[in-house]
Amino acid sequence: MKGVTVLSEYRLPYLQESDTISLGRKIGALLFPGAFIALYGDLGSGKTTFTRALAAGLGIQDNICSPSYNIVAEYGEGRLPLYHFDAYRLEDVSELMEIGFVDYCYGGGVVVMEWANKVSKALPRDRLDIHIIGSGTQFRTMLFVPHGSSYTDILKETVI
Amino acid sequence: MSLILAISTSSQSASISLIKSGSVLAEPLVMHNNLSHTKTLMPMIDELFSSFAISCNDIDCFAVDTGPGSFTGVRIGVATANGLAMGSGKPIIGISSLLALRYYQLEISPVASIIDAHNDNVYAAIYFNKSATLAPCATTIHDLIEKIPANTLCLGDGANAHHALISELQPTAKFSSEESGIIKASCVGLAAWDRIEDCGSVEAASSGIVLPTYLKLSQAERNAKKEE
Ligand SMILES: Nc1ncnc2c1ncn2[C@@H]1O[C@H](COP(=O)(O)OP(=O)(O)O)[C@@H](O)[C@H]1O
Ligand SMILES: [Mg+2]
């Protein structure tokens, strides 16, 4: 549509909760086996809200909540398995490795990592970084940074 | 006479094998996502035992693939093999997945065993006959290729994943079928048999318990590509 566009990042401002949710659903519907979504943003910015919408886009009906206390929650009943991680409470990347993190990344499902900045060294090279800025009743700004052409393709179908 | 039960679950397949005096009697194998090895392994062993009308007590030695490979897969294999060995009071031998790959085509040298560690990292070793000319290590695919001698047969899922790059930078490199991306329990068993022969006895070759093989990627290697 736009010919050859080299996309490095894409910013969407003035988002209401319904916008965050509809973006999550659309992206979720396009995720592929091995996809990795890294979420960045303060407490209450909407990482879990967005993950819940991604899960709905994958066909998962379960109520997704923050897995802070267990590091990872698995949802098997959607179009693809979803592995929902939350790094908030991790002291060290090794804690992630000890539960077989790499197997989850290449296990044919979709991985979502909340608080990805806490485990930046462990993140796969190919992934979609999503930063959520704002909290409380403020509008949110979402910044999408694709690493790898599969993610650029998804953004072309959804946010661009 | 020596009967070995070998187990490998470090790759995309779960396989077991019965080795008698250095030859392969049987090798059932199941391909799947390595997160589900737990469900397959024990039933496979039960089935193999009943088809040969044997039990754990007839096994002289257990051999297990200790990785590197799938984190969960390696742990399932090692825990199962340690459990069987301890339960039956028999010895156990750990064989690295890199050495097992070398037994895929023992008549060819040199061979590079290459296991994908993702993000352009690999676990690798290079063998000439039965000795390692590059000891098992974790490295980047680019650094490894510089060390691959001419006419090397490259095996393993890392060789498959980086086939194009290896051929470009080392045009004399040879490759095997896609099947070489999995680790076969028969290769684990044959490597264990050789170790018994080399050491002179099962006792000298084995230990009470085996641990997963750890080859740590350095932070620099993990992040080398991110810096670009
Ligand atoms: N535009 C928006 N996007 C996402 N959440 C929003 C938005 N506006 C308000 N909210 C509210 O903000 C809160 C975000 O909480 P949560 O998703 O748990 O955040 P986090 O997981 O980042 O800590 C929810 O209560 C949600 O209803
Ligand atoms: Mg959260």
C-alpha cells in the first residue's frame, strides 16, 4: 500500500481503555507460533489489560490476571498457547532461566512479558516491544517497536 | 554381554534405545514439542520392556543425553534416567548431546555438532574420529564458522538453522538430512558403549547420578546481535 516503508517505531497517543483493548484484540488475532511481546510501562499503565485483550484475540476466554506471584501463567485453550510472564518480582534473570524460559520462547506458543525492562538481557532478538505511557484516568500513549519483519507486518495490519 | 537402555529428550524428539554389546536392538522415537516429553517417556519405556519381555533388572547400565538442548527436555530425561538407575541399583552414564550427534555418522571426519541456542548463539563441538578438536562450548555462529575446518560435516539443529550462512562462509562444509536436527537415543547408547570399552568396565565408565550439561553463553555473546 505504501511501497517499501522502513519502520522503526510507531506511536499512538490519546488512547482510551477501549482503544487499548481493541488494539490488543487485533494484534492477538495475528500472532503466530513463537511470537514474543515485551511490555513496558509503570504499575497501572495497562499491561495486563492489554494482555487480556491479546488473549481474547487468540481466542482465550479465561480471565487473565497478573501472574506476579508465579512468574508465568499458561493458557492452553486458544488458537495458540499463551505464556504470560510478569518479571516484576524477579531479582535476577537466572530465576527466569531456572523455570525453562527459553523452552517457552521456542515452544510454538505466544509469550507475553510484563515488566520486560527487568529482564532485557533474556529477551529474544526478534520480538515486538510495546511501551505504555500514562496511568490512572489519563489517556495512554502506546509506542510500538518491532524487531523483525513479522512484527512490522502485524503493525502494518493493525496500528498503521 | 552388556545391555544398555539409552534415553534422549533434549531435542524435538523423545527416543529410547536398547543397545546390546555395541549394536542397536531397538529405537522407538516420538517427535513432538519438547514441553510434552513427560507424558511420552515412561509409557515408551514400558512398551519397549514388554516387547522384549524384560524389566529394569535386565538392564546393565543406563545412558542419558545430558544436553545441551531444551531446558525442560534435558531435565525430564536426566531425572527419569537417574530414577531408573537408582531404583534398580544399576550404573548410569551421561552423554552430551554434542557427542551423541557425532555418533550419527561415525565413519566421517571431521564432524561439527551444532545445537541452536537461538539469537545466533550455538552450542558446538568439532570431532575428528572420536576425539574433540574443539571442546564443547557455547559461542556465536560466526565465531564457530571461523573454526570449522574444510570438508566438515555439520550436524544438528544449529547446522540446519544456519545452513545458508555456514555454506557461504565455509563453502566446503557438508550437511546431512534434516533428520540430523534431532538427537537419537541409539547414538547416546553407542557413545556410552564406547566409553565402557575405553574405560575397561561399566563401573569405571559410570557414576551414581548424572547432571545436565551446562554450557553458559556469555552475556556478550547473548547481546552481540542486539548491539547492531
Ligand atoms: N487507556 C487505557 N488503557 C489501559 N488501561 C486503562 C486505560 N485507561 C484506564 N485504564 C485502567 O488502568 C488500569 C490498568 O491496570 P493493569 O492493566 O493491571 O496495569 P499494569 O498491568 O500495567 O500494572 C485498569 O484498571 C484499567 O481499567
Ligand atoms: Mg500487570
